[in-house]
Amino acid sequence: MSQINQPRQQRRSRSTPLFVVGNSVLALLLCGGIGYSIHVSGRLPGVRFGYTDNHRQLLETGKRGELIPELRTAASIDFNDAGAQLQLLLTASDTNDLESKAVALRGLLNHTPGDAELHGELAGVLLTTGALDEALVHSRYAIKLDPSVDWLHTTYGAVMLAMGRNREAAVSYRKALRLNPKSEPAKRALAYPLRNY
């Protein structure tokens, strides 16, 4: 038994100096990077510093779709960073990535929970992705926050229509038309799928 364990112990003792050297180099590189950031900007680097150069390169080459995974990571690491949420929202909108757009809107709502239009935007994205129950919650809340915005009533009407609640949808579309008689989505909905309501 003792002979079998002996080579393992020798291997451990041989790998220990290599392990220590590797960790020391890693620590030096990390400290050097932090020191450089402090020297250049006068403060500790934020969470998103590691992503900034890569983002600029991808934006300059027009490869916005490749940014999404990194932006989602940055937005989820620092959910309190509205800049990360906004950058994710803009990029997701450009690339039509609805799932990432919903993530960004939820993050922005953490900063401004009383923003009716953000709730309305999120409701529209959720409607498109088929998350009707959550879309209903956000569209109702958006109208509660600001009942004077016609497109919020249109979004609520679309959610109601998708849920098969045609009477409620027609009422909401009519409210949108009262607020904005030129609302094309409300006119179309009341002319065709809701013409009997």
C-alpha cells in the first residue's frame, strides 16, 4: 500500500512549485491590470471594463449580433448598471433579439419602476414572444401609470386579443382611438378581428 501512495506524493511535490509559479503570474497580471486602470482613469475598473474594447471593435465592424452574449453577461453581472442595460437594449433592438431585449427592459425597470413606456415596451416584447400573462401584467400597469398614452392602450388591446378576450380588447382599442384618432393599429383591429365587438 505504501508503495502505491508514494508516487502520488512525489507528483504532488513536483507540481506544487509549478502551481505556485502559475498562480503568482496570474496574480501579478491581475494586479498589473488593476494598477494600469487606476493609473489611466484614476479609479478601480468597473465590471464592464473587460468588455469595452471588444464592444467597440464589434460595433465598428458592424457585427452587433456577436455582442449580445457579452452584453447579457455584463448586464446580469451588474444588474444595477443602467448603462449596461441600455447598451443591451440598443444592441438587442438592432439585431431583433427579443429575449435579450426583454432582459434589458426588465433591468431598466429596476432603475425606473414607474416608467409607463418601459412597461409598455416590455409588454409588447413579451406579447411577441408569447409570454401573455407577463405581458398582461406590464400592459395593465403601464396604463395605470399613464392612462393618457394611446399606444399603451393599443398594446393592452393586442394582449387581450391574443388571449381571446375580444370585448376587453375592443374597449382598449376604442380608448386608444379616443386619445389618438389617427391610431392605425387601433383602426385595423376594430375594422377586422373586432368588428363585431
